[in-house]
Amino acid sequence: MRNRAGHEAFSGAARATVLSGRLLGVLACILLFSIAGASLARDDEQVTPERARANFARPVVLGAEDVRAFPDAPAGFREARSGIAQGRVEAFFYDSGVTGTRRRANVYLPAGYSADRKYPVLYLLHGIGGNQDEWRGYVRAHAILDNLIADGKAVPMIVVMPNGRALADDRSPPQERVFTPENAAGFAKFERDLLEFLMPAVEAKYSAYADREHRAIAGLSMGGGQSLNFGLGHPDAFDWVGAFSPAPNTRPPVELLPDPEAARERFALLYLSCGNRDGLINVSQGVHAYLKQHRVTHVWNVDNHGHDGDSWANNLYHFAQRIFR
């Protein structure tokens, strides 16, 4: 991995969507461990909430290396700040050959966005119960970026927050259908939707660079697994990869990087994080151990949070400062 700069008016309707997403997120914390890997289960094995709860509640076993790489972000880091230039979030629509529908994403444009210059692009992916509003509403990614850019700590960038559920009906499902094989399958189908339809559409509309050096992908939970799967699986498309509390949809490390030697200098940044109170930490620990074993340079940050928005916001704060440098 190359070292770049030392690795150093939300609408009422959208707010309602986010509140619903928060409830689903709570359920995700309980159930995700089993269901996200439903496609790997035996056909005759029924996934139940009880089994999922037991899996998620497994004791967290920390190793000597499972420690913080960075402190928590300073107070107020994800609050809208007066007196600074602020970016805007707009709806973006594109036609998908995967779902056969017109799909929506949210796009953050930094303050002073101009077609007269080119911008790098971060694709930011949500969790199993969320949608394109989760990063904006629950985590408040736009405020984090506004503050970092205003302080000169992050490069002005376009941030695409898509719906990572590539289904004809891509609405966040009711809670009784969040953890079905059909819902989980939509997240795997998003790989082709992202690469073949969303990315070209974004680069056609916005003043965005269209090369791997100026593309990053990151996500939380189910989106963290997607980011590892898609980012490491397509090194020709992404140079910067971040996974925050990646879920069990994450492919086994040997499948993520079957040729780890070739990956050592391939990515500008591989960033992996999880909370030390998160029952899913074993997923991240396995990826970290594999990367370390094969001497693939990466960031491994274990904070003091659970599977929650505080962890995801803090890690976006640190990740955003280190990309596109």
C-alpha cells in the first residue's frame, strides 16, 4: 500500500425514513450475524431470530492488537457548524440494468462545487436495514465532511450514498422481512449495479474523475462487507477501501485477496475498523489477521463503541481525512 500524506436542512420525510432505519438498525445489531450469511446456510437449516441473537451476543474476545489507532473525534464533529461554507445533498437518479428500474442515490457536493474542476468520488454504503438516507440522516456524513473540508482536513470530494439493495423493490423492508435471503441477495446484486450502471452515470453527470486513483469505497455493517467484497475484488476500480464494522456478508479473506503479495502495493489505503463492544468483531479480526500474516499494510482501528452510529461516524471522520491525498 502506498502511503499518501501519512495516512494521516434534512427534510421531514427523510427524517422519518431515518428514524425507521434506526429501528431496523437496532434489529440488525441483534440478528445480522446469521442472516447476512443466509446464502451460505444449508437449505434445510432455518435461520431463526433466536439463533441469530445467540450468535450476535457471543463474547467479544480481544487480542493484543485490537486497540485504537485513533482517538475519538472531537466534540461536535458531526454537528452542522455556523460560519462555514456548507455542501449540499441532492437526489440523483439512474437507470439500472440489474433491477430494470430507475434507482435513486443521494449525492453530496462539497461547498463551492464547480464544473470547472474535477473531484474525487467516495461511494458510501449503508447497512442491511437502511437505504440511501442512512449515512445522511443517522450518521450525518454531510456535516462531518463539511466540517473537515472547511478545516482543510479533507479534500473536497463528491460522496455518493446509494441504495445498496439492488432489487426492483428496493425500499427498506418491514422488520419481519429485513433478514430474508431475498433482501440479503439484493446487496450481492449491487456489485454489478454499482460498477456497470451507477458509477458511469455519476461520472457522466458530475465533474468527477473517472480513474481508480480518485475513487474510494467505504461502508458500515452490511455496506462494510460490500466495500471489502467490491473494493478488493475490483482493484482496477478503487484505490481506497474502508470497512466499518463489516458484517458476515464479507467474503473469506482468502477470497477477498487470493494473491495478497500483489495487493501489498496495489491500494493507497485499506482501512478496517470495529468497536470493542461489537459482537461482529470476529469478522474484522479475521480480515486483519490475514492482512497482517501476508504483510498487506492496512489501518486497524478498534474503538470503544458497539455496532452503532458513533463508531461509524468516528471512522468516517478518520477515513475521510486520509483519502485522495
